[in-house]
Amino acid sequence: MAKEQIKELSEERTIERINLQLRAQHFALMVSVTLLILTGLALLYRESALGRLLIALEGGFEARGTIHRVAAGLLMATAFYHLLYILFSRQGHEEFMQMLLTPQDFKDYAATVLYDLGVRAHKPQCARYSYREKFQYWAFAFFVIVMIISGFILWFHDWFFGILPKWAFDVAIAVHSGTGTLLLIVLTLWHLYLVHLRPGRFPIDWSFWDGKISEKQLYEEHPLEYQQLKEKGIL
Amino acid sequence: MRQLLALGMVLISLGLGSELSYGQRDPNARCLLECHGTSDFKREVAPGQFKSLYVDYEQFKTSVHKDKLCIDCHTDVTAIPHQRRPEQIHCLQCHYQGNVVGAPVSERPEKYKESVHGKAFARGDPNAPDCKHCHTVHSVRAPTDPLSPVYRANIPKTCGSCHIEIYTEYLESVHGQALRNNILESAVCSDCHREHDLFPPDDPRSSLHPQNVANTCARCHADVKIMERRGVPVKQVEAFKKSFHGIAIEFEVLKSANCVSCHGYHKILSSRDPRSPIYPLNLANTCGQCHPNASENVARGRFHIIPSDPGAGIVFWVYEFYRWLTIVMTAGFIFYIVLDLYGRWRHARRGSHG
């Protein structure tokens, strides 16, 4: 496509790229993970002013724990629903198949690095889910599984006492706090940067709420999806 | 003949002793000469019941109060012989904060009044101890004096004169055994219970309130010098405070376990002692007090671990793994962001050639 044509692409005309199903799942995930991180950090940094402030805001030590477990319930319900969605819904299954990692994703990532460094002249052509979305999706999926398993052991420790040795609980605590800290870093430095904070998106991209993307942004970031939609005549 | 000689010498020494114990010029002599210095001086408190009013002046002269006059404490005796029975005296009439006679108050004796003993005494409990039950009456000696009932080595016996069962339990404990082996830095009653400010454990001021137990044990068990001398690990209290139980206690979840929940209190025994609640085979029962499903699994792992300490075993390695992963990933993301910004800046400058 010629340069002039790109400029003609509207920033006003938008298309609903993320459907309500995915938006609702993302919203539940966002709310539960935010609550889990705030209540978890309060416990992890209980000796600092930040921790004390968080505990006070969360209504005290035991209320903090209750909020954490309620949010954990929401996260587990969301994860379970998502599993049903990708297994038994045609739409969800199709989305999931596009999320599967392929060797092309790693090539695309390498190509982007080379493009940013100026070695290559062209950006890699990404489909609906680029290496960025895929890496994040799988990283989060892995983290959530680790957090649910370790958190489950700690929550129902009285039951697990009959099965697991003492050191397994100590490992569960270390894994839960370690993965939680890692998750916070991944969320702020990677996810938030990519979707909200980077140039062109700052301060906020509302697509998490309405699922809409402008034609211009779609063309720039997901050129293959743009072409596909163009061919189908949706655009 | 020899027996007679011995008897004579005893009599002479007794006579000399009584002569030497107070001279005519001793200002206390007037109290002693006629009345209180006579060993059978007594008063009939009830028909056929007598109370001795004898004061062993030799003992008195070895006490911390040896330079005091009788009337320094018995202040209501204004004429000798006194006509009325002198009032009960109390140590706190001198031993109060800011007294001018130099009576020591470093252990805050006035707190006795608030203590379990002081309150029971004030209620009129005939078994409640007053100062004299631990410190004696006329032969008060300094706590550093091995003959004092409040000398470290004598404290358990002194408390045990009323708390007999606890005393026998204590003697079996590691602390009691050490004390019997003349290890004076071993814990005695007052190290945990305090001396004068002795409150019941449900009182937040008590050294044995659930929130204070760890700090009370820490007074010795976090002391590197004492623990090294005795070959006892020193980071146990610190590890407890970082643990699940310790955090809960810190935030006033008082049902959470503190030191004594697992170790016991008067009869604390080594984990190598089969009678100990922390003997590996007994752990299932001990943990089972709170965690009904506890099995022999609870003994499989290390206790009192600090994750950042290599002694924590597998937990240390998990902790290190996450530490390095977090550092590497943070650096990676910062690199990623910088590269992304650099790429954007570069292509914006050269114009879009997408």
C-alpha cells in the first residue's frame, strides 16, 4: 500500500476487534489480579510505610486476607470460564488456535529487534495476534496456573497437611511471593507499557473497555488481520 | 573430757557471738537488749498460738539494710518500749521511684501492686506473696549475693516454695537442668515472667502475652554471645517473626502459634528428647493441636527457616531462583522498552517507510 493511502486511513473510523466475551473475561482478570496484587503486596511489604498504608486501606490484616481470597475466587472462576470458552465455544476455540505459538513468532520478534536497531528496513507483518500478544498471553497463563496451585496449597493448608511434607508449604510461600512479584513487574513494565504507556497510546487505550481499534492502528500493528478483514469486505 | 571441752567452746562462742552482734553503742541495741534480741521473745496471737517476735540481728547485720535503724522502717515506733503494736510496714515506703534515701528501684518494685501477686494480696488472699515472701524480712540480701533467695540460682526454689508442681516441671527442662549444672545464664522464672511486673498472659502488658512471647524468648535466644556459648541456634526468633505464624501474631491474630505453643513452657525440652513436643515423632500431635490433619508429614522439612539463608535448603534455592529471575526480567523489560523507544525515535526521524 502506498504511503498516501496509509495517511488516508482513518483514526476516527473504528472496528470492534475484541468481542464482549473476551472483554468481560479480561475485565474480571484485571479486577481480580489488581486486588490480588494490592493485597499481596500489603503482606509482602508489611514492614514498609507502603505496606502499612495498604493494610490500613484494605481494612486491617484479616480483611486484607479476606479480600485476597475473594479476588482469588474471582480469578479461579475466570480461569475456569476461560478454559470452558476455549474448549467448547467455536469462537473461543478459533481465538485460542490463533494464540498458539509458532516459530514465526520468534522470527517476528527477532525481526522487530533488528528493525528497531535499524538493521532491517521493514517491520515484520503481524497477524491478529502478534508475538507481543502471544508471549503475554502464555506468560500470564503460566503465572496464573503457578499462583493458583501455590495459593490453593496455602489457602487449604489444613487439608494439604495430610498430603504434603512441611517443606512443600515453605516452597509454596516462596513460589507464591516470588511469582507474585514477577507478575507485578511483567504487568507494569511489559503489559502496561505496551497497551497504555508507550508513545501513541499514552495515557490510556480504551480498547480494553470497548474493544475498538482505529483502522490506522489496525493497519500499523496487525497488517495481516487488516488485509484479511479487507478481503472479507468487513472494512 | 573432750566432749566437755567442745561444749564449753560452743557456749563461749555463742556468748561471744551475741556479745559481738550488737554493742551497747549500737543505736538498735535498745530494741534488742530487752526484747527482740531474745530468741524466745514471742506474742500470743490466739490461745496457745504464738508468733515469734525475735529478730536475728546477726542475719540483719549481713543484710543490705545493715546500716539502717529499726525505726527507719518501723517509723511509728516513737518510744521504746512501744505501747501499741507497730503497724505493718511495706518496702514500698522506701523503694519508690524518686526516693531520697537511695533505696534501689531498678527493677521497678512499685509494679508489684499491679501484678497478679500484688492484686491477690490486696484482695486479702492469704496465699498471695508480699515482698517478704521472696526477699525475706530482716535478712534481705542483694540479688547478686548467692545467699539471697532472689539470687539467680535460688529463684526457681523461691518461686517453687509456692508453685511446687511447676518447680518440679522446670527442674526437668533444659533450662532447669542447665541451672542445676551451675549455668547461671540459663533462664529462671523471672527471666520470662519478670520480677515485679508479673501479669497474667492475657494482659497485653505481660511479658508472656502472645504478642510478647517471642520478644521475651529473644532476650536470650537472639543474644549471639549466650547462644554461641551454649551451642543453640540464634536466628530462631527472627525466623519465627518472618514466618506465617509470626506475621499473624504481629497483626493480632492471637490464636496463631507462638514459641510456647510448640515448645511448651515450664518443661521445655530439646528436640532430641523423646518427651519433647518438638521431638520429630511428636510433631504430628503438636501441630495437630491446631491443624487437625497434621500427620508425620509435618516433620519432613526444616523449621525456623530464613528464605535468604542457605540453611533454608530448597526454600533458599527457590528464593534465589526468583531473586535472579526478577532481576533478569526487570533488566530485560527495561532493555525492551529502551529498544522500542529507540526504534520509534529512529523511524520517526527518518520518516515512515513502513
